[in-house]
Amino acid sequence: MHDLTAIVADITEEMLAAPDRGRPADYIPPLARVDVGKFGMAIVTLDGRVFTGGSADELFSLQSVSKVFALTLALGRVGDQLWNRVGREPSGSAFNSIVQLESERGIPRNPFINAGAIVVADVNLGRGAPRESLAEFTRFVRHLADDDTIAVDQEILKSESETGYRNLALANYMKSFGNLNRPPEDVLALYFGQCAIAMNCVQLAMAGRYLMAAGRIPDSGHRIVSAARARRINALMLTCGHYDASGDFAFRVGLPGKSGVGGGILAVAPGVASIAVWSAGLNAQGNSQLGTLALERLAVRTGWSVFDGMNVPGI
Ligand code: GLU
């Protein structure tokens, strides 16, 4: 077994000293103020051990990492019918791109680009009111993380609602193709709300446990999704979880992962660990610069990449 305490300490030390830290997202004003000097990391293993480094207890904005939990909820509501409205292919485009939507007639490439997540939010809204649906979503994340303190950051929610013109454009455009059932404003109220949830690395790694454990929360045994569905969500995270840098993330890290513009990344080593990293500075594709580097270091030190053969004796 690896000395995870030492590995996490080494990676944290390197990340805190790294000169090239990226830039925080600036299109949601409060995100631009977050200190890029900070770095946090948490690993939860299948047997329930927790390893932390740096600012692992500091809250950050979940942003697009929420799309993993939203997809999980939506699949629970409508099952495979979801795939009539959202594709399962990498987009090769930026997170908020509108170009493919025209040629593909309002069907987003995958549930992890903004357009796809907006369709997923429409599913999760169902016939309900945005406020109730957001409360249900928050309860779901609390349940996954086993932590009732998780909540929506109202300042981020207000700010994104005031500046989210491009998401409003995406929603309206899909509505024109008939791929949204509810009014765009209501769908976005849920979408912005789920993105505005604040979590820390420990909470996020805890929330991702069902994805390393074939769909069950390991300590309680509570089933969140079937094993087949957990495998598929992991596959989508691997192929589509980092927008147009998904291929590069697979190349460098080799784990299913989902990033958010708040600087958080959730990564899953199936059967082994759920990992969360956070550092607010982003690279050119909108993924955490040091979060990605930290996961790359972790994969090298542990051999946890899904392409490495994690169960080969001696690795
Ligand atoms: N709330 C952000 C948006 O929709 C999420 C983007 C991200 O985290 O990548 O613009």
C-alpha cells in the first residue's frame, strides 16, 4: 500500500510553491477575487480512510463539478431516455460553446458541457418549482457527502444569475428546438443554483464515493445508482469531464474527472479512491491549473490511472 500521507504532503508542498498558478475565472465576479495562492486536496479510500493536504477544509464554488451529481439525479428520474435529449460524445469545444448546437439541432454533445447540463437541469426541474428542485438537489449532495452543512452560496448565485447571458442564450436556443420543457429562466435558476453550491475538498471527495464503489456509498452500503450506471458516469467523466482538454486530462492523469471554473476537480479511481483537489487558478481551457498537475503527480506516484492496471500485483 502506498504511503498516502507522505504522497499528499509532498504534492501539497509542491503545489503551494508552484510559480505558474493560472488565473481565476473572471466572468462570475466573486470568483475573480479568490486567492490563487491556495491549494487543497482530499482523498477518501474505499475502506474509508481520509487523507488531506493544504486548504482541504476551505469552501469553494462547486460550479461544473455539480454536473456529475445532476446527471446522476436525472438518470434516476428518466433513465436512458435522457440520451434522446443529450449526446455522449466529447465536444472538442469550450464549456459554453454554442456552435455545435445549430448543426446538431439543439441536442448538446454531452451532459458536461453547459448546454447539456442545462437540459439535465430541465429534467431535474420536472414539473416542480426551481426553489424546491434546488433544495432537492442540495439534499442529494448532502446525502452523498454525509454532511448536512453543505449549502448554496447566495452571493455567487446572484452574481451568476446577473451575468449569465451566454447560458441564457444556450437555454433559449435549445428551447427553440424544443429540447427544453420548462421556461429557460426556471431551468437556469436550478442550473445556476447547483453551480453555486459551496463545498470543500473533503466534502467533495466524500460525495464522489459512490463512483469509486460501483454505485454504492461504501460505509452505509446505500445504493445511489447501479454498478452499470456508475461505470457509465465514470466513462463520461473520462471522455467529457474537462471540456476541450478532456483528452489531455486522460493523457496526463488517466482517471475519470470533472472540473469546475471554481477551481475544483473531482476524480475517481474506481475501486480505490475518490479524490478532490482545488486551486482557483485556471488554465486556458478553464480547468484548475494546479488541480490538474496535482492529480497528474498522484497518478504517477500511486499508479492509480485506469490505464495502469491498478490491481496488478506489485504496482
Ligand atoms: N456556472 C458556470 C457556467 O455555467 C459553470 C462553468 C464551469 O464550471 O465550467 O458558466
